[in-house]
Amino acid sequence: MGEAGELSPAAHAESLAKLRETELDVLVIGGGVVGAGAALDAATRGLRVGLVEARDWAAGTSSRSSKLIHGGLRYLQMLDFALVREALQERGLLMERIAPHLVRPVPFLYPLITKFIQRPYIGAGIGLYDALSLVGSKNTGLPIHKHLSRRAMLRKAPSLKPDAFVGAVRYYDAQVDDARFVLSLVRTATKYGAIAANRTSLVELLREDDRVVGARLRDEETREEFNVRAKTVLSAAGVWTHEVQSDASGEIPQGVAELKVRASKGIHLVVPRDRFHATTGLILQTAVSVLFVIPWGRHWIIGTTDTPWTLDKAHPAATSADIDYLLGEVNKILLTPLTRADVQGVYAGLRPLIEGDHESTAKLSREHVVTRPEPGFAVIAGGKFTTYRVMAKDAIDVIASMLPGSVAESVTDDIPLVGAEGHQALWNSRARLAEHSGLSDAKIEHLLNRYGSLIHGVLELIEKDPSLSEPLEGSEDYLRAEAVYAVTNEGARHLTDVLTRRTRVSIESWDRGVGAATTVAELVKPLLGWSDEYTQREIASYHARVEAERESQEQPTDEAADAVRLSKHERDWSSTPRFASSPASK
């Protein structure tokens, strides 16, 4: 008997079969946080829902965020109080009820430059931030903001330049592993009956009598195409919104109103935690935006940028100029400057912004829009990670209006994600778990913070094969059992799925996962039925990916970096025999 919402190889094959034979109430295109959230919303209203993603769950924007669940102090500056209040209410729900195992509080310092002007202004703003978090929600238990003197600030962040600031305001927000959160959404949706298949792309929408009635899909691993019948289709494709709305020629069908989305690139740096000393995160005001320095386990995440991107959407590339910009900004406040040699990992993502009249993407709206461009078809775009649940609810409300009969109201504000139930009790019992499993307390805490009450699935693998308790090469934070569990329970289909999203080896190890690639490939090879040749191609493909990333990050411009990434593009999955004999997924 598998876990609730198990995404095993067999479940993947079964989902593809069900998509062929089931008439859906709604087919959701896009497996990021909004698409996964919409699938969960629809499934918990009793609708027959399918969810497909062309690559891997959260492979795009939703695995490349700042890892924050926050209201957004910058939106207070824009006087967008409604957006901030909504986001803070969602932050409370996520921490209290929906995903307390994945969403955790994190303190930040807002350093102050002037005593008599900035301190009351910033203090009032953060005070309003605290107050908005309490409107219409339970107390999340987060401490309210506190003013700190320069001396108190330096006790919490001794690596700051002492003469650069007069003090700081400390406040709290929350953080999350975005890719794991999306995966948990998908698993929870399947627990409630959704049919979910990654590596399954949209070929074109199916139309009859001027109405969308389903979609033609492609299994990206076999290249087989098939039709899915659906009463409605929802596009939650983010920066790929234009492609979903287009017909086979790449044009928007005549008479259909297009929702236009502009891509904005944001990059983040990952540096070891010991490169500078602080017990809190930092938020800094730059000339164009804000800069976050976020504690992330043994690391810091530094970001982000906000620049237009019009090149390859699948592989946004960080340039040397992007990296130098972030280093330059953070070095303005550090006693010992960071250098390129301190950068352990780099990742780039694209924000889907509703197109407006502004030239700068930093000024485009983060608010979401749901449209009905034609009968049977709805599109959602915009928004931010924190408010995914509200976006999903609004999208399914529109879908419900296109379905016959009545549809139940959204209940996702009261649906915990898989792994949430019983998490606190297990956390309180973590010493006993460590004693029983033979793992260290630190390893058990690591697993609880990633899997919550699903930790038993990982521990069972170790009990059956104690060698799986060993860490992956080059990344002592992750166990071999986690690579196996990624395939047996979490829908990983390829080596890059395991190393970049099920774990964060690709950005948290100095070699970006190259050392672990062979071990992981050999661990998952029998589970996915790979042939020897295919296994070697997977390893070579991952090595090429890392090489392309490193080389692109030495380029001065987006165009040069993009050209490097495309020259070593992720290969066509069908170009090599996949299976050793009969596939394990059948």
C-alpha cells in the first residue's frame, strides 16, 4: 500500500492511461505552483481534474524564487495595501494549517542609514506590515517588529560595516523550499483524485463549434501524442501563456483576446553560511528594488534582479553582469566583501508579469488576472508565489462558471498538504526517531523539515537498505535514500529532477551535483528501467547542463549567455533507448 498521493513510476503510467480514457471537468496546463494549486482546488470541490506539465513539476518559475512566503514590504511603498494584506493572510494560513512542515518563520534586519528620518518612517511601515498580518486571521505567533540600536544590530549581524548604519528594525517573514512545496501540492491533489502527469506537453487545444473541448498532448518521453477530452481547459503556464493560447501556427486564433505576459528575469546567488556572520536575514534598499539576504540551511541566498527577458524561456541564464551586480550591492554593507570565488551556486528564473505600459518590469503588476478568451477556456497569469491559493481559487471559480450545474465552493483554506498532519508531534519526538533509525538528530531534523510526517517513507527505505543512509557525494546534507524516494514517491523521471528540485544539490554543492550524478543515476536506474546506454546519456546530459550554466555565467550579456545555454541544450529524451528491457513504469 503506497503513501497518499504517491507519484511512483507505475502511477505515472496509470495517469497517462487515465488521461486518455477520462472526460475531465477541467484540464490544467502547467505544473507550477498556480497550476498545482488549481488542480488541488478543483479536486477538493469534487471536479474531475487533470494536471499536465511539459517538463518537471515546478521546473520553471516555481523552483527559482527567493524561497520566501511574504507580504512584500516593497508593495507597501507602492501603497498596495490590499495585496500586502492578502499575502500576509496567506502566509498565516500556510504556517498555521496548510504546510507548517514546509513554511517556517525567518527573522530579517532592515538596516537604517539615518536616525531621525528613516527610523520612524521604516518603523511605521513595518508596524503596518505586522498589523495587516493580523487582519482577518489568527495570530501566527510571529514576534512583532523591534527597533535595534547599532550595537544590538551588530550583535545579530557582526559582519555588517559598523559605520554604515545607525541601527536596524528586526521583523519576521517566512521561507519555503518552493519546489518541494509545489510537489506537495501535486501529491495532495492526486490524493483527492486529480490525474497528474509530468513530462507531458500541450500540442494544441481541441476546438469544436468555436469551443475548447480538450487538448492534444504529447508524452515527452515516448513522443506519442493523444487527445484528452475536457469540458474546460485552464492555462496556468506562466511565461508560456502565449504558447498555450496560440494555435498550431503559433498565432492567437482570430477573435480570441490574448492575455499578454512579459517575462522578468531574477537571479539568485548561493554562498556558504560561513562567508559572513549573522543570525538573521537582511533586506536592503537598492536604487531599483530591494535586495534580500536569506538564511538557507548551511547557505545564504542573495537576490534578486528584475530585468526584461525575451530569449529562451526554458533556460533563463544568469550573466557575469548579473552576478557582479548582486555582489556589488551586498558588498556595500559587508566588512569583508564577497568575491566570485565565494559563489557556490547560481540560479535564474522568470516572473510572469501582466503586460502594461511600463518599460521596466520592476514596475509591472504582481497581481493576477483570470480571463475567459473563448468558451471552455480560461487563462490565469501574474501574481506571486505566496498568493498561489487565492489565484487557484479565482481560476477555478471562473472554470466553475463555465461548467453545467453547481460547483462547491473552495475549501483549500482548510486542506493541509501531505506531510503536514502530525508533523509537530513527530518534531517533538525527533530524538526517539533518531534513536530508532540510527540517524543523527541533525539528519532527522533535516528530513522532518523536508518531508514532515512522510518521513516514515524515507526511513523505511533505509531500514530495508542501510547503505541508503549514506550521504550523496559532494553534498552531505542529502541522503541516498532521498534520491530513491524522489523516484518511488515523488515523480522524478530524470537525473536533473532529483538533483535540482527533489534535492537542491545543484545549487548547494561546489561541483553543482556533478559528483553525485553517477551515484544517483545508478540508484534510480533499476527503478525507472533505464538501459546502460540511457543511464550514461542521463549522466552526460547533467554534466553538460552544469558546464553550460558555468560558461553562461561568464558571459557579459543575456544574448551571449543564452547562446551558450542553447548550444548545450537539454537533449531530446527520446533520442536514446530508455529501457533496459520492459519499462519499470508499466
